[in-house]
Amino acid sequence: MPNLPLRLQVIDRVVEVLRSIQAGDDFFSSPAVVSKGFISEIMEFPALMVLSDSGGRIEYAGEQQYDEVFYLDVKGIVRASDDVITPLEKLLRDVRKAINDDSISGELSNLCVQVIFREPPDIDYGFEGTHFFAFFDQRIEFRISGNYGEL
């Protein structure tokens, strides 16, 4: 049985990292649901979805070694009866902190050469035309290295 592609290992690790977020000293809240892929009907909040995004590049790095840059989107949705801005901003910060921390001293540091939050997220504070839901879409850039059989 071959090893999982490195890209898939990164995706799985990001999902695992987000599922490990627990409210307490380091994080504001615990996600109710974290999904690898799109959730069409969300019943519990906050919810996080991890999806592959298009774009990126593959560059020759030397003797059968290549660097691949690819993107993941983490989409977050919160529900609140009044202020949706505060829980959304706290959830976004928790997502960034968890992924950043793991890219420095966790498994992502072994899987990736680099993890970058290059752009601010897209945010909608009136998700689906109501003021009870808010949504963010954070694009994250990952750089991995290996041969074509590993990437």
C-alpha cells in the first residue's frame, strides 16, 4: 500500500488540528463540527470546513525534488442572537493560532516547508441575509517538498 499523498496528509492534519481546539486558556471556543469538505446543512455552531482551493504552482527544487505550493480554505460559520462579529473574530483567531502553532512545533512543521496566511479572510456578517449568522473564508498557503510520488 503506498503512502498517502503529502497534500492529503496536510489536509488531514489541518482537520485534526482544528478538531483539537478546546475552549480554555489558549482558545475562545470549541468548534461544534469540523468537516473535511463542504457541509450543506449546518445544525451545530461554530462550524468549520476545510476545502482544497485552486491555484498554486510546482517548482523544480533539484534532483527529483519539487516544491508544491497549494491552498486550503477554512470556512467558519457562527450563529448568535445579537452580536455575530465577536464570536466570528474569536473563531478566526482560534483557527489561525491553532494552525500556526502546529506549523511551528507540531506535525505540520514536519509535513510542510512553509504555512502562510497571505491574505485576510473574506467575511460576511449577514450570512444568508440574516444577522444571526456570520461567515469567514480564510485562504491558507502551504508549501510542501518531495518527488512526484510523494506530493
